[in-house]
Amino acid sequence: MGPDDNWLRLILDITPPECGPTRLRHRADNAFMVTMGARIIQMQSGFAMLESAYVQPNGSANIMMKNMMDLFVGAVAYLLWGYEIAHGATHATSFMDPGLDYSHWFCSFSYATTSATIDSGALAGRISFWAYVILSTVMTGFTYPLAARWCWGDGWLQQMGFVDFAGSAVVHVVGAVSALVAACFCGPRIGRFPDYRCWRGLGRHFFMERYDSKYYQVPQEPTEKNLFRPFVKCRHPVQLLFGTWLLLVGFLAFNPASTLAVTQDSDLVIARSSVCTLLSAAGGGLGGMLWSMATTRSSVVLVPEVSNAVIAALVASCGCCNIVSPVISMFIGFVGAVLALLCEELLIRLQIDDPVGAVSVHGPPGVWGALAVAFFAEPNCQSDLRGLFYGAGEAGWELLAVQLFGVISMAAMSAAITYISVILLDRSVGFRCSRACELIGLDFWEHQFDDGSVAGDNPMKRMSSFRKTFHRASSCCYCGGAPEVEEDSTPQPTITPSKAVGVASDLDHAEMSVKIRALEAKIEHLTMALQGVTSEDVFGGDISQSISQSFRAACINAYVDKMTDGPSKSHRAAQAEHDEGHQCAFLLSSIWGTAPPMLGLPDDRWVEQMSLQALPTCQPFRLRHRADVAFIVTMGARIIQMQSGFAMLESAYAQPNNSANIMMKNMLDLFIGVLAFYLFGYSIAYGDTHDVGFADTGYDLAHWFCSFSYATTAATINSGALAGRVAFFPYLVLSTVMTGVVYPISARLVWGGGWLQQMGFIDFAGSATVHLVGATSAVVATCFVGPRIGRFKEYRAWRAPWNVIFLEKNDDKYYREPEAPVEKKVFVPFRRCRHPVQLLFGTFLLLVGFLAFNPASTFATTADKDLTVAYSSVTTLLASAGAGVGGMLFSVVAARAAVVRVPELTNAVVGGLVASCACCTVIPIPIAPLVGFVAALLTLSFEELLARFQIDDAVGAVAAHGPSGAWGTLAVALFADKHCGDNHDYSGIFFGGGDAAWRLLGVQVLGILVLMAISLTSTYVLVMLVDLLFGFRVSRACELIGLDFWEHQFDDGSLDAGTHKATLYGLSKMREDLSRRSRYLEVSPKKWFTLPKGLSGSSAPGNLSEASTTDAEQFTGVAEPERDGQGTSSDRKMEELMRKVQVLEHQISLLTVGALRNAQSAEPGTFEDICGRGVRSEICIPPSPTEPSASEPKAQKVVD
């Protein structure tokens, strides 16, 4: 018990026997645990979405089924014996006791199933379905419960002092070790490693290897080659990032729920753990972004790396998020991300196939999170632990030793149980699926799901129908047959590309053939590149019944005259100034619901009688804070989940080759923005009204968490308006400034004690402060960047003076449909919406998010705020209903037919939700549909207006958030009714407000104009500076090829050799090479590329082929082999291959020359887009062969 709980025990002593024990604490804790447990179970869908994004298309349904079945089967195992193993020493497991044990079981099971599902990702694509279900049951029913018993169930590790708050080791390390053992036993997917070598020596016997290396390599038999699908790391980036979103929101419940209570000062831990978890994810996202840039040696941000880095950071935060500072949590997340990515590279080098990176993501980060407790723990209200960096001394080293020993013990236990389970499964039901099953796909083989490839006279159908025939026909098929003869375990020399020719004489013919095929594959790659507790625990088991009547009277007559006031200050010292003892009676009223039975007074008078005498020494009861913190944290997580809704909605509008870029922008602007809001944004917004030093009060931490969710909503509006044409890092700069500066300034004026708030400006949930500010910023940036190529067929670029204001660089033809042959074949014509299902799903997520966005603006559920929460929820839902009707009618009228178009309906609904934000607590319920209906009409009309002005708002973000936000703010002055909603003393013009209503209307208009001016000015200055320094819009080739490949190296298959996209990509990549190499080139009409005088052949490249060889090697990882001078046939073959490489490079140089020659007749801007601005002035372009020789320019030396 905390110090403020001591008096509660004394009150229980004086409770009449007929009243029974108070269960107020149990009620709050039960509600909290059940809510959080459901959110943690929802993480299973995130794991399933993430894993299915990595596997082959014919295995995605199998992944989803595994994640669903291990939940259901595991629940039975955990009910029958798992819970008894884990918590039998501390909780009742007979399920005969009411209340707390049920909720504790429910929440505990959510952790167990999280640990079990880690196996699913590591074994994806090759494990038998029933073998996996049994292994998952063992994990849920035995392995995890044993670890939980040791650490959380009064086991020996807990008694030693082992600390793991939310399961970095208990959940994640245990699951990762199990997955690693199973993955080593199962072997890699077929074709994952082209030069795979199976286990040798002791490892072969330990993991019972029964196949040779050829089994796991790329199939060579014709039938198998037709079925085999080459390895691609990630096939569905949108699905991958959406799964990551679900996991992020799930971890925001996973860590706070580990308190298993909101009472006993647990609200402080809930707030701290929520903030630290989010900041840790931000550090991980930053680490993944920097890792991508370092490994690619460019500004490319890889989708799988960022996704895994974020999850790794969340895993690392589990063990220590309750006892570290927010700044340290960012560092912990960053280190966890780097460790995960390093481990992923190590597993690849060791040829251990972890398809989704589950072992890397949950293993090393989990160990790091457990050890970080001993380094960075700082004392707080719930723990006296002190880490080594906080002066712990010898105690810190002892804690480090205990943490390390605990991690090793649980890892050994998990490895042993999994190893025994896998051996038994392999010898009974079979652990790995058959070869035919893996090649055909587990979806059809184990679930009879036909995606159309098994219909008709198809080899896949014949193979699945005649399995035995297939087994006999396949030269490499060992399914169900006798084990193969063990290969020679003699170590073979490792061949590196740099020494391929030098050791050719030592290789046999077979291995040399493999080496030749590998080099040919690398040549192709080079071509493509260039192209819970009980009541006894709470109150004490022995409560005395003999307390003096004097104390009873003093306690009952506590001072409660300010009982209904919300917490206005954050420091405990400030609270003690006026809150001493006033909540004691509030507790009694909450216990009995009415007046305490011993008083016998009416409900409206007993509080007054109790305030006659105050108990000066009574500690303030902080139930108000506890309820508010739980409410704010829960709502904040739901608002953050809105980001996934925005991302899904926006990617539905974008081109297929831009959808991953949209998702990445929405994810990283969250993580980069949270750093800015933590460092200075929150101080700007609420420095005058809230403690920005993150004092240990709980309320301010929760307030920061929820406030940031509003800030990131304002920032993400730019993403939709600029989709498909803005560079990745300039967008992140704009988003960071929006989150850290522009929105905080607006919030300070309206909610942080600013002059607009003092004037009486009213904006309850941010129609103007959030949405209008974001829409104004988006429209400025959209005018600056220009439309997408081909969006308007008759587009006219900005004319004076607008071309000067928006720094217009291109002419009209740049933005119209391409006319060059290569560009025309690459160009994808404009379509308003490409994925209507995805669009509607994103809209559903936003609807659910707004049902948290508006009620959360109360920042409390106490002090009668619960009525406001309920009222705002109802009006928000009705406003969306009215908007839906408006969008439907607008679509019917516009189409002049009974047609309801999806984009109009979704944008109308979003517009209605935006309008409801400002007025959802002050308007009568019948008026709410009207507000939404008008907002829908304004949204769709403004969208048409922007199209007429040829302003390209890719998803309708400006239209949905701008006019609707302004309308919702004005609706306060028009329709407010002081008899409805929350406690306010003003009415609108239509409800008898009189002069005060007209004055309020003027204040609302003034506030709208001020907020728009702030956003417009800030965005314009920022975009202009970014464009001058780095460039705001992507290049023409990047836009036509797609930002997914250009900025994230995700290839959807359209960049294969010989395609027009590959041609355009090869040309455009020359801009960087030419800009870098042009200083060494001297151009003459007789010879295209010559060396400057004074440079020998060894000091500078003599042609473009030689100049770009090094870059090609860096891109593909192919280094030129050394030569040993021996005249063997293998050497001659290698020499032939190297000549082939030189010929290829020569073809590249000719391709570049042709591009430069054709640049004279190209449309304005084509040459600059291919080779870069400024290159034309640096390289002298030779004349066309049809021009007279007299016009040939003299050779010029290129200078820097």
C-alpha cells in the first residue's frame, strides 16, 4: 500500500458489518485489466498481418490460420494447467473466487499467447500446421508459465531480485530462443540461400539433419522450377506497416497492463510506462532509418528494417519502461533496434532462415531490455531500484549479475523444452512439411484454399493429386522417404568473389559450375540495378474492528468542499495545499453509491455535513487521478491508432508504386514528431498550465501522452495532400516542424492559457486548432510543390506573380501527361481511387478513432466529466451519420444517377467528424446530424473547387479538414445551447444567445483567421527554405518509376530487366554518376569522353564504363576477381564472364551516350530530369550527326 492507502484500512475498520467489504478497488482494476487484455490479444492480428507480408502469396492464409489457432488452442491449455503453473502460488486457480482472478487470468493469458506466436514468424512457409499448433500449445501451457512462475509467481528468480516489468525476458526472450531452436531444426525455406550448406558434423546429428544441401537450394528439376517462386524479402509493404501499427498500439497496452491495477499508485506507473514505450519506439524508428541509410549508402529508407527496428525497440522497453526516464527510453529503443538489425545480418551469414526476423526482433532486444534495468533504473514511487548510472555501486553490479543469470536461465529452459518437443513432433507427426507442399503452397495443401493457380490442367493440381508420382519424378524430393546418405563433412574452402579466379585450380568441376551460375546471377543483378491481486492483498488480511468513535467521526467529517474540482496543478506540494483529506468522503460515497448508511442524511446534504470537520493529517486520496490516467492513456492509444487509418486511406488513393512510401511517411512522422514534441513542443503548448518537467505525478505524463496524439494528427494531414510527389526527408522536416512548433503554438493560444482562450475562443477537440491548422499547411505546400504528373491534362503552371511566390521552376508540359516514348510507357494514368476496400477500411479506423479523439479532450472522467464524455461520443457519431447522408446525396446529384461513389462518401464522413470536434459538447443532439451534413457538402464542394483551380489534393485532405474545421468552429457560436452537453453558460445565435452570441461569433472568426495565418506563414517559410537547400519535390524519373523503389528499394516486379521502367531508372541513375564524374571528363566532337591533359590512364577513368565500375560493384556487391595467371579451363570461363561484364558496362556507356545525344531534341526539362540540373552546363553535348561540321564546338575542359 502507498501512504495514501493507510487511512483506507482504518475506514474499513469502522464499516458496519452489514455493508460488506468495499470492492471499489477491485472494480477499477477489473475494468482496467479486461480492457488492456483485449487490446493485447488484438496484437495477434498485428503479428499475423506482419508475418503474412513476408511469406509467399500461397502461404499467407496459412500464417493467419496459425496465429488464430494458437490463440484458441493455447487458451484451453492455459486454462487447464498453464495458469496453475504460472500463478498457482499467488492466485486462486480454481475459478471459484469472484472478480479479480478471472480478470487476472484473462490478462495473463494475453501475455502467454504473445510469447507463443513468435514461433509462427520464424517458421513461416515450411512447418506443418498441426506440428506448429502442438508446439504453440507447449509454449502457452508449459514454457511460458514456467518462466512466469520463476519471475512473477513468487519463484526463485523473483526472490533473488530479478526484475522484468512487462516481459522483455519472460515473454520475448523465451519465445525467441524457442523460435531459434525450432528454425535450426526445421532448416531454411527452399531457395532461401542459393548456396546453402546443411549442418555438418555434430550439428547434423544434433538437429537430426536428413537432407543434403541441394534439397534447400533453388530447384533444378523442370517441374519444380516451374513452381518455385524466387525469394523476396517483403511482398506486401502496406500490409507489413499496418501490422506494425497494430503492434505499436498493442504495446501501448502490453506495458501499462503489467501493473495489473490502476489503484495503489499504479496510475503513476501506467503513465510513465506509456510515455517511455512510445519514446522507445521513436528511438527505434530513428535507429532503423539511420541503419537503412548506412547500409545502402544513400538516403534510402528500407521498409522491413524500419518495421523490425520499431518492434525491437518496443520489446526492449518492456523490461524497464516503469523505472527509466523518458530520455533514457529513447536510447534503449535505439540500441535495441541496432541489436536486432545486427542479429538479423548475423543469422543470414549463418544461413539460419528467420523469414520475418522474429528471433532478431525478440531475442537480443529482450536481453538488452532486461539488462537495462541494472544500468538505468532510477528510484520512483513504485521502486527503490537504482542502476549503475545512478550511483547504485555494488548493489547495481549484483542486480546486473542477477539479471544476466535470469536471462540465461530462462533461455536455457526454453531451448531445452523446445528441443525435446520438436524431436518428438518430428518423429511422430512430422515437423517440416513435404517438399511438394512447400512448393505448391501451404494455403492449398493444408487449407484447400485455391487462389486460381490450382484450377484446370495445371502442374500444381497434378502434383497435389498425385503426390507419390511427384515424389518419384523429382530428383531432389526426399519427402517421406528414407534419409539421404550423409554428405562428406570435410570442410570445404569458402570462396569469396575477390578470390574466385585465384583459387579456381583448387575447385572441382561441380563447385566451379555453381560459382559460374552465381556470377551470372550477379551479372543479372547488375543489369537490373542499372536499370491481479485479492482483497486480502489490497486491504490486509487482519483488519481490526476496534477503532475509537472519535477517529470514526473525524474521518467521516472530512473536508470535501472542493470534491468536484479536477486536478488543476501537477505538483504534489500544490495538491496538498488544498486537497488535504477532501477525498475521504468521496471514497465513502463511491463505495455505497449514496450517503453512507450510518449517516442517515439525504444524498445532497451528507457531504455538507461531513465538511464541518476535516482531518488535517488525512492523505489525499488519488482515485480521481487514477481513473483519469487510465482514461487518458487508453484514449491516447486509440488516437495514435488513427494514424494507421490515415495511412490506409491515403495509400488507397496513391499509385501502386507509392503505397509503401505513404505508410512509411505516416509511421516516421509519428516517431520523429514525438521527439520534437517531447523536447520542446509540449513546453510551447502547455508550459503555463502543466508541469513540463515530467514530475512524478502521473497526470502530466498522461496529459503529455494524449496531447501528442493530437499533435501528430495535425501533422499527418500534409501526407495525404502531398502524396506521390514530395521527397521523403523534406516531408519529415515539414512534419517535425508541424508537430514541434506550429501545432504547439496554436494549442498554446487556444488551450494553454493564450490570449485566444482568454478572449473566449472555444474549440473543444480541435476543429480549428488541429484540423484547420493542418489543412492550411497542406494547401500551402500543395501549391508550392505542384500537381502530380498527368493529374490535369491541360495544366497551366503558375503565372506571375504566383510563379515567383511559389518558386515555379517548370513549364506547363512538365506536369502534363508525358510525351517521350520511354516515359509514356512507364506513366500510369490518373485514377482517383485504386483500392476502395482499403479506403473504406481506413475510414472505419478513423471513425473509431474520432470516437476517442473527441471524448478524450475532457482529459478526465471524474468531476462530472463522464457526462461530457458520453455526450460528445453521441454527438460525434450522429455528426458522422449526417455527413454520410450528405455524401450519399451529393454523389447521387453529381452523377445524376442512383450511384454512390466511394471517395465522396468517405471524404464526407471524415469532414463531418472533423466538424464535430469543436462543438460536440455544446450543441443539442438533434443539431449534430445537421452539422455533419453541412460539413459534408462543404467538403465535397471545396474539393471540386480545388480541382477547378488545378490544385492537386491527392486524397482530399485539404477539403476534408479545412472547410469542415472552420464550419465546426463557427457552429459553436451558432448552435450552442447552455442546457445541453457539458456545464457551460453560453448559448448560440439560434438558441437565444443575444449579443453575447454575436460577440462569440466574432471571436471564433478571429481565432480561425489567426490560426490560419500562423500555419500559412510557418509552412511557406519552411517549404521555401527546404526547397532551396535540398529540393522539396522528387525528380521526374522518381515520380514516374515510383517512390516505393526509389526511396525504399521495394520492387513490385516492374523493374525487371528489359522493362521500360528499368530503362528509365538506368538513365536517371546516371545523373548522380555524371554529376560526380563530370569534373574528370573532357568532351570533344571526335571522341565522346577523353581524359583531361596531365592525367594518366591509371589516375582517372577513360570512359563512363570504367568510371561507373566502382559504383556498380558497390551497388551489387560484386568485386572484380583477382587473377592467378594459370591457364585452366575454369580460368578461361571466368575470363569469359568478366569480358561479359565489361561488355555490359560498355553497353551502359553507350546507353548514356545515346541519352545525351537525344537530349538536344528532347522536351524542355527532360535532360535535367535524367541527368540532373546543372549537368548540361558542365558537359558539352556534341552536335547531331545531321548538323554541319562547322558548327561543332571546340573541346572544353569541364571545371567544378
